[in-house]
Amino acid sequence: MPKRPKFTVTKTTEGWRINVPASLTESGKRERHFHDTRDKAKQHATELREKYKQHGEAASVIRPSLAEAATQAERLLKPWGISLVEAARIVAEIKERENASKSVSEAIDSWLLACEGLRDRTLDGYRQVANKLRTDLQDTLLTSVCADDIQGIIAPPGATGAAVLGRIRNARVFWRWAARKGWCDADVFKAIEIPKSGRHQREIAILSPAQANRLLQVAEVHYPEAVASYALQLFAGIRAEELRRLESRHVTDGGIEMSAEITKKGRRRHINPNPTLSAWLAVYPYSPCPNWREVDKACRRIAGWNLGSRLLEKKSAKTETAKDRTMQTLPDPNLGGWPQNALRHSHASYAVAAGIPLESLLFEFGHTSNPSVLREHYVGRASRKDAIDFFKIGPKGVQIPTIAVA
């Protein structure tokens, strides 16, 4: 039978000390408690004696099977240096978190509901990630999901590219939101490995003047309703996602008014059209292009880039007009894949090469920091001769006087 503790108050250089057995401590280990006065120490000793008395009474009626189980548990925990009480506390905390947690499906439903009102593009990205997580994890509690589970769903080993990085960003938003609700541990996501892009993946690509001209010509012939949309991206650098929110009233002779509701960064900017853009808009006034995404794919495919187009696939094998025959006899996709953000990058590269100061481009381009980003990506990307050829491109084959651009 274990020796009964006395809870003796002893004076030391560190204060009045009481030795407390492991059975009465929060940590489950023997502790030394110090007090600055003798009276406080004696009061604490009295409380410990009462606590030990209550503990002893409970221990006197403990079942033999429970005592044996406790002995076995203590033996299992010994290599880890964890007491039986500490282990019980850990398990209790886990169970409490599980009870407070939600299943992946329930959490996703709540998250998407809370995200209502965000931009369509943002919601699309959130829903794509949500569907992936829901398909694989379903009713799994968030507290039971580990980093490897998430990694294998949104960014498995070997996966690279902007799409993977986008999934990681969107999944992180969801996980942090759920953590703030107390449904999961925010630190779990810190173990997700983010693919590192190689230098070749960070390099931007632009269209040559001939390629840009070819794309515009295709739009003029086959989809004239898309011409102004291409002109705004090529000669004003408007982002594709901003174009989807741009309305006719925003584009006037006085310039292009990009309100906070339109811009990616949520900050207003105003773009003064250069002579090339003005010439295109005079012939093809801007109006949002119906079914823009599919029309854009069709134009790029006809122009020679390698990508699928549902619009072209729907065309009948038997055609009657010259326009349809041209669409049916598609050129080989010898231009390869479509470069990411090619139209916006082309505008910036040729504008810099044409001599437009970086400071002037900074506001119109929607950057809020110093010109270092523009300088890093666009300076030296194109020659001045190519810039002149680029800004010469006019509607219906007309060349714009380069002196107005140079």
C-alpha cells in the first residue's frame, strides 16, 4: 500500500515548499509547489489533504479489473514518458474536438453558403476544390483529416502548374475558415507541400505582331462580336477576368473606366486609349461578347493554336457558306499551346518597348507597388521594331501611323 503523503510545509530559499504526489497534479507527475508566505503554503497543504482524502476514498473502491487495466496502460505509456492521467487528458481533448467538429461535407456546405456574394470566378474556384474534397472525404470529420489526405487530393506528388497552386490557395481558405469555427486544427495545412515552379514555368510568353494580327483577323472574319474584346486586352492590357465584368458604358471616347467592382484588385483605375485601340473601337464598338469563353477558344483554334473548341466541334460536316468551309478546314495547330495571359503580357511588353514609361503603365495596368514587377517581366521582352509593328495593327488591314505610338 502506498505511503500516505504528509504535505509538509518546508522553508527553502525559493519559498515555502510542498511536495505533491502525481495522483493530485494536473500534469500527472510529481510536483513541487512554492508559496511566498507560510500561511499560503499551510492553506494549500490543507486543501491537498482534503483532495487526497477524497481521492483515497475513490481508490479504495476501485475494481480489480480497472486497476489491472491502469497498470497495463501505465506500462504502455512508460517509453513515451507520459503518465496515465496525462494520456487520459489527451484522449479527452481529442474527443472534445471531435464532438465540436463537423464532417467535411457539412463544413463545405456551410463554407460555400458563407461565400455567397463573392465574384463568380472566385466561387467557381472554391466549388471546384470543394467538390474534390467532398468526393474523397465525404463524412470524414475534419479533425480526422491529415495533411497527407489533403495533399493527395489537391496536389499529389508530381503535380505542378498554376491550376495546382490555385487549388492549394482555395483549399487553404476553406481550412482556415473551418479552423476559426473550431472544427479543425489550422496547423494541419502548414504541412501541405507547395510545388515549386521551375524557372521556365515563371517565364512569360507573348504573341508576335504577326500572331496578334492573325488572331484579330480571325475574329473579324468569323466572330466580329469578339473583336473589341481582343482589342481591349491586346492594346489596353485588360485582364480576361475583368473583361467579363466590363460593360459597354464603361468604354467611351474619354477612356475606359475600370471601377472597383470590375478590377481584380478591387481598386479603381482609368485607362486612356492609345491611337491603335481607338481605331479598333471606332470600327468595333465594345459590347460584351456572348459566350465569350467558347468564342475565344474557337478564334484561337482557327488562328492555329492547339486547344479544343466546342463551338467548332458542333459545326456540321456538310457546310454551305465559305465561312463555314473555312471553319471546317482548320489549320494544323502549329502554334502550340496558348501562353497564359498572353494578350495582357503582349500589351505590356510592346508598350514598354515602344517607350512608354513604367510609371505611366503602373496605374493603368492595375499594379499598386513600385514598377519593379513590370521591369522584371517586360523590359527587354520585345524590340522597338516589333513594338512599332504591333501598334501598327489596325482594323480591316489598315495600318495605324506608328508616329502616334512611338
